[in-house]
Amino acid sequence: MRVNKTLGIGLVAMLVVGMALVVSSTPWDGVPDDPTPAQAIWVDPKNTTGLALDDVFTVDILINVTDPPGTGTGLYGFSYKLKWNSTVLEAVEIQTHTDNVPAGDLLPGWTSVYVAANATGTRAGEEWHSYAVSATGGVAFRGVASLCTYKFKVQYQPAYPAPYLLGTLDIYDNILVDDTATPIPHTTGDGMYCVRARTQFPVTWKWLDYSGNPVWLTANVNVSSTIPVVNFSFNRSLGQISFNMTAITPGYCNVSIPKLLMDGAFRVLINDTQVPSILTWNKTHTFIYFTYSQGTHDIKIIGEIATRIRGPDLLAVADVNGDGIVNIVDIVVVALRFHWEEDS
């Protein structure tokens, strides 16, 4: 976090930034979560933790101008940029305030404005939003207000053994100007977010290779949940993954299962009662999403097929050794497996 950024660029320089529109605008009706100095611009809340893949969270850019130095009576213009890691976060909504869109969405005391910048862009793995507005009528603003609201979606989550991922919502190039066109010295507070790692559970079982030799295969099951899970286990004979959790509030769970381990249709049971779930998949994994209520839960995920290597079609299944030809060699490979049991 950076503090005590004293700025020395006047109002005219603030107004020459390029212009481009972004999404909607609604008034801020929140309350700042953290105490703040008299002259400041900061991300609120300052810290957002416990995030996981597909989580959505919201922050505001707040200003507090209550005692500007000199002869100015309050805020008459501002300019700032906010940047974030676009690999980790997607800005799904940017709601600008103080720009008279919709009509009347202005800082108290302002009656008309000039929007000098409202643009987004990307550079070197980062996305930024530039926002600059000057009052053109009314009186200077004094107090606390939101300049813009950002809604972010987490699109990357680290996997075990990484403990977590820390990122910043970085305010820079910020200027606050009073009604005498004098920059207002102020402090700046960046925001921080923490994306926790997916819990990864390795499952190992024995298989036979194409020559009939026993080999051990390992597949990793990733569990992303709003609370930690415990007592993870895999029962091959039941085709079942199970684990436990104790939740003090309702939440969700997203389980990534390699198709090599389990495939086909899936059912999710919480305390032996089947619950709705959402399934998506790609060529290698099935992703199972479900929600849970407050309480202690025994979770079971039951698959149609467990620990069986499947080809995409019948030809691939028949081509046991994978040489592109179905012939006597494939029959011999099957014969070498005759009477063999997976647990033997």
C-alpha cells in the first residue's frame, strides 16, 4: 500500500486525458469500512480475502475531502487510474459515479460536470481503468463519497502446494483538485485481495500397461470450497469420492475430477440426501458445482465409471495398444489381462 502521495498537477492537466465510455452508472449507497484520513482516496474495502475460482467481489474507490488546505473550500475535480492483474481478475462491471449518468448522479453540491476520461485498457498482463471528472457548475464537495464501483470475478485460482495468491488493486496517477484549481495533498490506499489455493487430493491405483505389466496411476482431485474440507477418501468399488466439512454459513463447493479417475453420470449426496449440482466438463476433467447449508456435512460424489481408461469412440477402445490398427496384437493385450483384477 502506498501512502502520502503529494500531487502537483493542476486542473487543466487533468482534463486533457483521452475519453472513452465504459459501462453503467449508479449512485453509491454504501458505508466506508475503514477509518480514513481527512484528505484521501482509497479502495474500500481495503482487504478482500478467502476468494476462490468464479467468486465475485465488489470494491469502491472512495474519497474523503473534509479539510482542504489553502483557500479552497472542497473538491472540484479528480483524476485517477486503477489497475489489476487481468489473468487473475475479470472486471465484469464498472459503475461510474459523479458523472451525471443517470441524470443527477453527482457529488452533493455539483450541478454539472465535464467527464475528461472514462476508459479501460490492457498492458502487459494488467487491465486499467482511467476516470477523470471536473465540476463545471455548483459548489465544491466536502465529505466522503464513492467515485466508482468495480465488480470483479476471480478467473484464476492457484493449486496446492501453493498456499495462496496475493494481488493488489493499485490506484495511481491520482489528482484531487479544489475549487481554486489547486491540487489537494492527500493519502492513497491501494486495495489487496487474496485467492486461496485449491485443495488437491492425489488418488493412486494400479493398472496394467499394454504389455500386461502392472503400473500405478495417480490422478489429482481439486476441491475448491468456501471452507476447508477434511477426511477426503476415494472408494473404487463404490465409485465414490467422499469428504467432510463443517460450515457456519451457507457456501458452495466446486470439485474437479479427472475423467481418468471417474467419468459418466454423477450424483452428489449431502448427508445421504441427493442434492442438485451443476456439471461442466472438458476433454480431461468433469467439474461439479453444488451448494450447502450451515452445519456439519458428509459429502459423497458418486460416478458412473471409476478408474477405467476410456477411448473417445469404439475404435479407440478396440485399438488397445494405440497404434491406429485393430489386429491380433490388441487381442493379445486383452489376453494378457484375462482373469486380472484391479486390486490384485
